[in-house]
Amino acid sequence: MTVLKKILFQLIILTMVQSTLFAQQQNRPNVLMIAIDDLKPLLGCYGESAMITPNIDLLASKGTLFLKNYCQQAVCAPTRASLMTGLRPDATKVWDLKTQLRDMLPNVVTMPQYFSLQGYATTGIGKVYDVRSVDKQLDAPSWTIPYENLDDEDYAPGFKKPVGGHYQAKSSLELLARFSKEALDKGLDAEQTKAFMDKNRVVVEAGDVPDDAYSDGAIARKAGKMLAALKGQNKPFFLAVGFSKPHLPFVAPQKYWDKYDRKNIKLAPFQELTKGAPQFAFQPSAELVNNYAMPDGNRFNADYALQTEDAQRMLIHGYCAAVSYTDAQVGYLLNQLKKLGLDKNTIVVLWGDHGWHLGDHGIWNKHTNFEQATRAPLIIAAPGYPIGQKAKGVSEFVDVFPTLCELAGIQQPSGIAGTSLVPALKNPETRIKEIAQSQYPRGDQTMGYALRSERYRCVIWYKENFRTTPVHQGSEILSVELYDYDKDPLERVNLANDPAYAEVLKLMQSKIKSYISDRISIVSSK
């Protein structure tokens, strides 16, 4: 063979390889990830018949809904950092709302970053990471196309960005003006005034405005345009879209409030602290109490005091309205996906970053290891898989990364904590794992580790400065909790000292201690 023929032969082989790789890349499914802030499984598809969520319910009917799915830590930044890296909070070292993920793990490869290395175009809009845990580009290494922001022109005609990021209604603006005058009358300087206004936000707003006068509506519409642009590329895409509601404040157009009759809203049936549980297992609704004012300008009850029934119904009404508003934005986005002909080759995964207390145990917000804070919705709809399924086994957010890899035909990266849920997409009776693990700190000296099986939850609270010394088996145990959800779904009584549960407790404690030992070896290797 002459030199020229050899060169031509090599070029032919190279072209064939490149064509094969290009074809494989083109055949890979797209990924649309929808993240929803503070969304608990209070949805029609989870059996909540009073909730009006037709679009999320429709998505569930086209895929698999995970009935017993749990977050790794029930607060925004840690749970999102965990989900997006496939690592638990003790590995990311993001346990709060101020730690930067890449300060702790400079070389971490996030889920969208990993997909970009496999030839995907990656981009996003809205709240996917918590802005306090990443750089100003919403983690620049994650995205091949710069992360999108909203501008005034992205909102409905005649509207600009909401005041304070949330408010459009005249009543809200008048109340904020009242607080601003109060700060002026007190002689507060600029920094003090900002702090004062941050503690006097308006808790609810029902604006007579179109959906895209608020940010989530504008995000949905801009995300629809992003889908159209991504369709024109010659590579698969990973698009992450984050909606902010139902996070406080409960702001939504009036029509979503009108879907619910406040007088028919049911209050939490058990509003007491759990018998036998340590007080630090609870939290005094600080996010609500310290940062928001009632519509009349008065404050919420503090220090574990119950809110009035009127206040409770207002808050639950607001939460429901905000959920239905966000559901409509999910519907808009899914409709755009279908209109563009992308629905047949796009994996859609929807998650709420953690649960939310709606007055149970007298608590509002998240920030605990209890069921209402840690259980979170997860829906995965993938082309070619069975539809309308409800997976009965336990799952957790660290499982999302390996699941999407397998669905996309990508090799799972080493070192991540989760397990692919694809077997449960094939057969919802399949149990992928025995337990899900959550955790929550109290200050810098106390960490509670919770393991949730299909029936039980065990929590061990350790005393240790976990920021400097990983919790280990020799750390002092401050308290232990055990709950049986078959017999006590409201967590009325801590069963850790009940002799009838001695064997269950022993087994669950051994699993927590085993987890801690395994976790130390994993963290130490990072």
C-alpha cells in the first residue's frame, strides 16, 4: 500500500469513527430537569385530592413517581449541592446557606458538567443551585452555554422585575412603604434599613396580574425559548429550569388563590412537640417568624407558640396557591417541549428540593429531620419506559445523578453516593435500597443523622464540631429517636425507649453507625 493510500485509509477510518460517535451523540436523549423550591409531595399525583396540580399529575402519568423519596438535608443549598453532585452533605461540606461548594471541593464534577463532558449542551435558568453556594454564573463549570438571567423585558408587557424579587400588588408595595417610613422615623442608616426591611417582608400576595408578571412565569416563558434554541443544535442538551414557588413569600396571581376555599382548608392534625423527642429536633419556624410580617403588618407568634388558626389557614392557602401557580408553569414548559417535537426524545425529571412543615408539630418551613421536611417529590419520565407507575421502594436525591446517566447511556462516574433507579422505572415493585439517609445540624456542635426505611425512621444526634472533626462512632450521643410510620405517621411518640422496639432500634442504630464508618472513609479519600 502506497503512503497516499495509507493516509486515505486512515482518513476513512477516522471519518467512520467520528460519524459513529456523532450518530451515538445524536441518538442520546435530551434531559429537562425541573427543580421546584420547597415543594413537598402535596400533589394530586401523591394522593392529595384537594390539591390542584393537573400538569405535574400529567407528567407523573407519563413516567414513574417515587412514593418514598427523601432529600439529604432539608434546606436549600445543601440539598441542591448534594443532588447536583451525587454526594452527601458530609462530602460536599455544604451544610448551610453560605458555604461555597467549590471552596470545599474545587475539582468536583457536577451532574451537568459531567454531561457536558459526554458531548451535551448544558444550560439553565432559575433556581437550580442555591445562589449562596455557587459563583455568580450559577457554577460556571456546569454550563457550556452561560446560565440565563431574567431582564425587565422578560416579564409581561407593562411589568418590570417584581419589587424585592417578589411583589407587584399595590397592597404589598404600600405595606413595604409603611415599613420603609418606619425605618426612616427610627433614624436607621442604609445598612440598618436594609436589615429592618429584610425582617419585614410581606408574607402573601394575590396579585391581579398575568403569570409572567412574577418571576416563575417569566422563567417558564424564557425556558421555552431556550428549548427552541437548543433544538437547533447538533447535540443533545441538558436544560435545568428552577422555579422558586412555593418558597416564601407565598406570591401568586389571584386566579390561583381562587382555586381554594380558605374556610375548607384543614389544619395539621398534630401540632404538638413529639413526646420523648429532644427539643433541638424541632425548630421555632425562624424563617417565617423572623423575616415576614402578616398582611396587617403584625408579627407571627414566636418561640414555638402556635400561630392562630386564621394565620395557619392563610399560610396553607398561600402555599396551595403558590403550588398551583408553579404547576401551571410546569405545564407551559411541557407544552413547549411537545410543540417543538422534543418530547419523544427527552428525559424529564422533576423534583422539589425538600419537604415543608405546614403546622405539624407547630412548625413552619423545613430545617428538621422529620418526615414532613425530608420527604420530597421525585418524578422521572423517560422515553421507552413504562408510564403511570408508582415506585414503592425508598429512594433519595443522590440517586438522580446515576439514574440520568444510565437513562442517557452514559457510564456512571466513580465516587458518587447514589444508586441508579432505572430498575424501578422498569418495575415499580423493585426495591433499589433499604434505607435513605438524611441529616440536619444544630449549630456547629450537633449533627443529627436520620435513616428512613420503608417503615421506620431512626435519628441519632451526635455532639461533635462536625466542621473540623467528622462525626464518628466515638462521638457523644445526645439523643436517639425512633418512629414507626405504619402505626404513628404523625410522629406523636419517640419509640426509642419502648422495649417493644428494642430489636428494631438496635438494627437501625447499627445501620447509622455503619453509614458513619463508611462515610468517614469516603470523606477522607476526597
